[in-house]
Amino acid sequence: MFRAVARSITKLHPTAEVVSVGDIGSTTEWGGALVEADTVVHLAGLAHVPSKLQRDNLSDYWEVNALGTARLAKQAAAKGVRRFLYLSTAKVCGDITQNRPFDEKDVSDSKDPYTASKQEAEKFLRGIAMETSMEVVIIRPPLVYGPGVKANFHNMTRWLCKGIPLPLGNIHNLRSLVSLDNLLDFIYLCLNHPMAANQTFVVSDGEDISTTELLRRMAQALRVPARLVPVPQGLLELGARVMGRDDLSQRLCASFQVDISKARTLLGWRPPVAMEDALRRSAEYYLSSTQRPVEDVRRVGR
């Protein structure tokens, strides 16, 4: 049996078994959600705050991502939960890859509040795994995309459908992504796999891709032209630096790769959904959710 936990019951399907816990933090009471629970999958967290606001939100990141996770884990262990799965982030490994992809041994020295709060949560979970009988599994995904995903991926899809020319036709980076389908498959595997206990994993689609190629493939899935202007990458990075948006330049131009060899060898996991299929599903969902026929979208792109 699965039980969903949310801040508000009204935000989930009315027929689902849902427990409301209110805001997540250092004082959250999880008792009702943990009744007879064997496994906890902790997905909630604070993210997507603009970089210029992150300094002011440092305490919020710490409260939700670090102290909130610690609070849930303590109560889960006390209730006899067997296994605790935590969705962290591949940013814990670092911000930019250069000579090789990140793996589970890499540790970032970033002062970014989001990354720091996730690192602290991981540190606490490893400690509680040593002090109690509760097993811990930490999963570090890169950018997650798929039906219903918001933030950067949603914005990219919207720009393509509107036919907005993008100065991203000459980016030669490599980035790891993970589709929602593949991430959920990996989480499901980790629920009971004996070799996953007290382990940390990075996870991806197993195919790294440039920003330019990602935009081209997504445009193809949407059946719209990809209006990509081949602006030199160095010029883009300079412009972003002048505008104080090094973070945007990093996301668009820098490489960020993860090595999923550990998941493959230790758990025998292979991403079940190819990137091409995952992008197609994302495109179909977007087109249906915006309630616009494909023919209309094609005209916008022309």
C-alpha cells in the first residue's frame, strides 16, 4: 500500500490516500504519515529560487531541506521504518565537469544555499543509518524532465513552441539528464534491492547531450522548427557575466555529466526509457495541457 504525504490534501488527486503535514521543517509532525510505514521516499524540498534571492532565503533552504529531512528521518527511524530513500541532487557532486563525469565520491565545495542544504541532509542521513537499524538510500539526479515538469525545462518547451529565436545554436557542452520515467524506475528498484541499502547513487538517462542538441530534439518532438541562432559560446558567456547571470551561463553552456556505472554494476539497472521516447512523451503532455492543436503550434513556429 502506498500513502501520499503533502502540505495540502487538495493539491493531490481526491481519491488518493493522503496525509497532510503542513509546512515542512524542523517542527513538522510526521506521525500520521508513518503509521505502519515500511519505506519512506522523501521527495519534497525547496528549490528554484532565483540566484539573486538565494542569500535572503538561506534560512529557508536550511529549514526545509536540511532540518526538515532530519526531522522526518528521526521520526521514521523511531517508528521502525525499514528503508528511507532520499532524493538529493547531483549538484552535491559539483557544478561543472571538465575532465570526467561526476560519480558518487565527488563532493562539491559550492556555497550555494540549495547545494549546502542538500549536503547537510545527506550527512545527517548517513549518521542516522549508522546509529539506527533504518537503511538509507541517497539518489542524486541531474536535471529531471518529463510530463508536468516545471522550471527550466518547461520554459525551454514554451520558448520553442512560441517560435522565439534562441542564441543557443552553437553550444558544444555535454549534460546528463534524467527523464521522470527513468527516475521513477530507479526509485522503485531501490525500494527493496538488498544491495541499495546505505548506498548513494547518481542517476541519468545514460546519454549525455549538448544544450543545442537537446533543443533540436525537443523541437522535433513538438513538431516545430528549432529557431537556434549560432552565437559563439564565448560571447554568450561574456554577455551573461556582464549581466551578472553567471548561473544562467553555467546551466546553458557548461558541461555537467554524471557516471551511472555504480547503478549499473551494483544494482544491474539500465534506463528503461530512451531519451527520444521521453522527450516525445514530454512534448505530447505539453501540447495536450496547453490545449492547442499541433497545427496551431506549427504555425507559431513559422
